[in-house]
Amino acid sequence: MSTATRERLPESSTIQQGPLRKPPTWKSPIIMGVLGVVALLAFGLASNAGDTSTFGMSTGAQRLQIPALVLPTRPAAIVLSVLCLVLAAVAAAAVRVKRPVPLAVPIGFAALWLLAFLVWSMAGEQVPLPGLLGGTLLLSVPLVFGALSGVLCERSGVINIAIEGQLLAGAFASALMASVTDSLWIGLVMAPVAGLLVAVLLAMFTIKYVVDQIIVGVVLNVLVVGLTGFLYGRVLVQNADVFNQPGTFSRIPIPGLIEIPVLGPALFNQTIIVYLMYVAVIVTQVALFRTKWGLRVRAVGEHPKAADTVGIKVNRIRVQNVLLGGVVAGFGGAFFTLGSVGAFGREMTAGQGFIALAAMIFGRWSPVGALFAALLFGFANQLQGTLGALGSPIPSEFMLMAPYLATIFAVAGVVGRVRAPAADGQPYTKA
Amino acid sequence: MSVTTDRIPEKTPDAPGEPTSATRRRGWAGDVLITVLSIVLALVVGAVLIAVADPRVQETASYFFARPLDMLQAAGSSVANAYAALFKGAIFDYGAETTTAAIRPITESLVFASPLVVAGLAVGLAFRAGLFNIGAEGQIILGAIGAAYVGFAWELPLVVHMVLALVAAMLLGGLWAGIAGFLKARTGAHEVITTIMLNYIARFLLAFLLSTTAFQRPGRNDPISPQVDSTAMLPQMLGSWSRLHLGLLVAIAAGFGVWWLLNRSTLGFKLRAVGANPFASRTAGIDVGWSTFAAMAIAGSLAGLAGAFQIIGTERSLTGGVSAGIGFDAITVALLGRGNPFGIVLAGFLFGALKAGGVTMQARTGTPIDLVFVVQSLIVLFIAAPPLVRAIFRIRAQGAGSMQVSKGWNA
């Protein structure tokens, strides 16, 4: 759609900066303003005057105990909404002088707005904050691994719809192998191998046979669902003691770091898979944006012909990245079985691969962005569970919808437009 | 191959080696040959899976070198049993005692095929307009919601009720897909992303509705709607021994309708033109945005029809699992049918038969129905990459054709 291409909003990414930049539009300050007013009216002024919202601040695992934070609901929500409106005004001021709105403004806005929402929705209740954050983290782990797989593939120009399949394959292989060998570690090693196998098919069909990348992804998902479901029904269920009892990794508290108030128990009392995730995010972020290899990958994803001209092997880089993505997603699959449930179940990934895809897009094709997007989605999911238990004012289904709605808004450019690598999805064949 | 669209020269100067006219000139014979070989290959891989997963085969494999025939025999019989059950469940049950019981399977296949055909048409029509509609699943859910609500909440005379239920399903399905079309036309948001997201939103919307008093069956705590009135049901065509309903004829008519729309109408010409080259179409004065929206809306209304078949054809009440994965099967149906309406009808019949047969196979031999997914996806993978099939069977190339529909997220 070329009109859309021409109307595209300016990007904060480095590629589009320079003389091409157009003045920012009023869209985002207006939306932030409206949301701020909504927060002020609905969360602040409409709540009961006498209620308090209580945040638990420590867990039993910590030596240092902090007393719970008791906030009067109405004043706290009003203060937070007003802060939201201040940020909206900052954005408006920036647009007025034709400067781009700094990225910190919308992120800060989102955080404050969510906090206001949280304070309002738990009026008269108590929620342990470390538990809320820890649950958020756990729900986002497979999303982060999946999204990283997507980032690796798509930065090199191959669309990866098969994240779901890679996660599921990883979950299946890790459960099966860990049970058969009686070793969680072997299970953890086999998960990326399974993800890799799916990636091999993806690379073979998209790069060697030049089949439409989206078609291959969609069909591979069906294939993996079928294969794992078949073997699950025929083998795993028949003899669950031998084939489907891998057990789970135990938590490893990191001494020292766990004492950090609130964040410590949430971030540093986790399983090995979660620590692997931290490493994976940092390594991919640095590798993609701070190394020669990363520059080549991005060149291949943005302008394969130019990359080819300077001697970069376009399709070799793409194959490498697709395979690497499969490995990363495989670890995410292991989290389902070895990191949380402790057994494989039919279609147990339940569409998480597609939320991971959404997180990748929402995170603008960058590892750290994907991490925060995944955390946001995980938070929505966790909040839905927590509030569901408390009796929330909003139906849980709408909280579950939030990640998907947010992604639609993001790709439709409601709040700043996301842009994929230029050659994403286009096969490269030498003339 | 009709699914293939031309590369857009202005946007992608780097892919001149892409097969275009050569692919389209390739005759029917080549396509049919590749299709048949793909099905055979997929069934062979399925057979290997059945054999490997069979407990008796595993047992005999442990002394393979002492008595190899034991294992081969076990493998042979397990595959033969499973595929025989598949055939009995899909086409003709030659072991059955009565005639109706013997021919019931084929009618059951057609029952499974009806929603697959219309949903496949929904995906295929979008293909021809250059759009990848992954959202049939969500559109089916919306269609089912519409048909069910009209079916149980309104009281209307015989034919009117049924027609209105179908219309409501088409409207809601069309509206749901229309959102994706509108977003694509106005903002350039890629339809693959938006339709995937709309699938999940539809699923949660359905879950929410089934918890409201308007939709939940009185006296029930689980998410299920009241039963649809019998006036709204699609009439059974063969009597009470078979579930075959009027939906089959509607689906076939829809196939003709889509063929007419694409090949004989002005709108269809515009849709195909935009699918082939939006830039040239714009230059020629076609409203690309409107065509995009129209294509998605029509596709959505077809998928909505599939949702209606589920409710007023077979299920009678709305539950969380009403879409039953038809929306995803529809993608494979459309790909197998290569975007051609009649091809899609045939592909829908084949996959309907596989589904009906899979149910019987699971019940009689314990072979999980998931095998059908494997076979289905392999068929499509093989078809999508003709060079692979040719390499396996050592057939001489008649032009290198691979499926290309989408043009990347930014297109």
C-alpha cells in the first residue's frame, strides 16, 4: 500500500533519521491526554474515598523485611493520573516545537497509567508486589525466547511464523528426553535441538525452495502440533512414568541480589531457564547492534542486494539466523515442561508463539524491546489472574485481549508506527 | 499456478529470477501430478509414523536382527489397520451390516467438508487479492456467534429464520475481517498480523459472551449457549441416519459464486489486479484501499458462513470450541486448492474425508487423529515446493514454481 508507505510516521530508529525526518504528529499527545483524563475520571475520582490499596513488599526468602505499603486508593490514583497528564503535556510541548517525543515519555506514561489502574482495581485488597512481578516474569519467559527467535530470523529478512511450532517442539523434546534419560540437563539440551529441527525445515523451504515464508510458518505449526500430538497420544500417554515425568528445575536464589527490595525475589530467585533468558536477551541485543556480525545481519535484512554487493553471503547469513532462532525458541519450549508444568501436554503452548510474535512486533524487532513487550503482556496476564481471584471490576477476558489489541494498535500506527526490516519476508535470489 | 503473484518491480528490483509467467503457463497436468505425488508422499510419511509409534513394532524391533520378518509384519499390519479404518471412516464402511451404515461415512466426510470448503474459499479469495487471511478462525467464531444468537434469541418462521441466521453469520464474519481490511487500507497494517491478533480477540470475546446472561444457557454454569430453534436449523438432506445438511449445497454454490466473482465480475477483476500488482492497479484508476477492504469483507463473510454451518448445521449450540480449528485447516485447504475456487472445493472434500476418517481411525485403532494434521501439513509443504517432490520422484522440471503470496510485513 504505497499511500501508507508515504504517510508513514517518522521513526526513532537510526535508519530513518536525517533530512528525511518529518515533523511529529499530534496523534500520540492527544491519545495520551485522552487516556490520562480517562484515568483521572475512572480510576481517581470515581473510586471510593475511604478505600486503601495495599502492596506487600517482601517475601519470606529475604532477610530484610519491608512493611507493606498502604496507599489511600483515591488520592494515589489521582496523583498517578495527574502525572500521566503531565507526561502527555510534555509530549504535546515536544510536538509543538516540532521535536520528536522522547521514547521515555510513552514508556513512563504506560507504567504510570498501569499503576493507576492497579491501585484502582485493588481498592480494599492486598497484593504482594514481589509475587505479582515474579508471576509476570514467569509468564513472559516463553514469550521472550519466542520473540528473540523472531527477532533473529526477521532481522535477517526471514519471517518466522513458526515460533509456536518451535516452542512446542522444544517442550515436547525436553519432556521426553528428560524423562527417558532421567536427567533434566539432557532435556534442557534436547529442547534447542528440537527447535533447531523445525528451523531446518523453515530454512530449507523458505531459502532453498523459496516457498512463501508465511505459508511455510503456518504449515510447520500444523505439522508440529500434529507430530507432537500423535506421539503424545501414542507413546507418552501410554507409558507416562517412563516417557512423560521429567520433573522441574528447582529455583536457584542468587545470594546478595535476592535482598534487593521488591525486585530481588522476583528476578533473582528463579530457575536456570530464566537466568538463561537474561543472558540470551543481553547477548542478542549486543550481538545485533554492537558487532560486525550484527551489522551484516541487519544489512541482509534491510537491503540484501547491497549486502551481497559488498561480499556478504546473504542466504548463508539467513540460514544461520533462522537456525539460531530455532535454538533460542527451543529453550523457551523447555520452560513449559522443565520450567513450570513438569510434563508435556497436547498443544500445551496454546498460542504463546503468536503472542511472542506480537511481542517481537510490539518491541520493534529489537531484543530489549521484545523483552519489555513480553513483560507487558505477561503483566496483563498475571494481573488478570490476580484480579480474577480478588473479584476484579473488569471481566478477565478483556484483560487477556489486551496484548492482542495493543499489537493491532501498534501496527496500525495509533501510537507511533512500528516498521519491520525492509526486506523482511522477501526471498533473495541472485540474478 | 494462480497463487503466484508477480513481483512488484518498483519495490523489489532484487528478485528478477523469480518464476512468474513460466509458472502460470505450466499446464494442469503438472499441477495434478505434483498434487497426487504430494498426497502419496504425505501418506507414506504418515505410515512410517504409525509403524514407528506402534508398541508391537517397537517390541519386535528389539529382536529385529534375529527375526526381521516379525517387525515388518507388525509394521505392515499396524499401517494397514490404521489406513483401512481411515478409509472406512471417510468413504465406505465395507464391514458394516446395513447399507446406510456402510455409506454413512461418506456423508460424514461431506459434513466435515462443508465448513472447510467455505472457510477455504475465504482464504483463497483473499490470496487472489494479494492478501493472506490467517483470520478465518476468528471470522468463523464471529459467524457462529451471529448464527447462534439469531437462532436461539429470535422467533421466526421456518425458512426466514434459517436465512437470517446465515445472513447474520456472514455480516459478523465480514465485519470482523473488514477490520483487518480497513486497517490495511488506511494504515498499511499487515493483514497477517492483524488477523492473527483478531483471532485471539474473537476467542476471548466468545468466552466473555458465553459468561453473560444474554448467551449462557439458563441453569448452566459452563460456557454453553441455549440450543438453536429447530426453525433455524439447516435441513437434513438424507433423513435422520446422516448428519448431512443443506450446508453442503450452500458451500458448493459458494464455490461457483467465488469463481464467478473472481473471473466474471468487475469487482473480481479489480481484486485480482490489485493482488497481482497494486501499483499498476492504482495507476489504472482502481481504488486499491477499497478493493482491499472488499476482499477481506467478502472473505470474512464466507468464513462466517462456516461458523453458521457449525451452529445451525451440526452443533446446535455455541461453545468455546465452536471453530474447531477449521480456520487453520482452511489455510491448508486454500493452499492445496491453489487459490482456485474449484480446486478449493475438491481440497475441502479431501480434508473433510481425512477428518471424518481420522475420527474413525482414532476410535477403532487408537491411532491419534493428530496424524491427520501431519498428513495435511505435509501435503501442503510438498505442494508448495514442487522442486522437492520432483527431486524425490526424479521427474524432469517443467518450470520452477514455488508458492509466493505475501510480500513481507512492510508491503
